[in-house]
Amino acid sequence: MLTKIKSKIFQEEAIEFQKGLNVVLGDNKGSNSIGKSTLLMIVDFVFGGNTYTSHNKDMAEN
């Protein structure tokens, strides 16, 4: 089970997940470009997906 994603580039240094359903919400203003989709692509990458690498060609591949 994924419990935490931590990065120095996040506004909140760590994003913690709880058991059960976790919801990714934007702000109250309905702003775009705040990282919701990027977070979901990172979670996909952690579990073996390739969406993050295929949608971010500037990322260094290992």
C-alpha cells in the first residue's frame, strides 16, 4: 500500500495517503495547473505505469 510520496519540489513536502479512498482536490477557486494530474501520473509511475514518462519527454530516463 502506498502511504507517502515525498519530494522537495512539492509545495507540501510530503503527501500522505490513508487506508481506503483518497481524493485529490484542487483549491476553492477552481484553478488549473496546480498538479492534480501530475500527482496521479506519479502514482501511476510508482506502480509500474509509463504515463509519466510518455507525457513528459523532458524527463531523464534511467
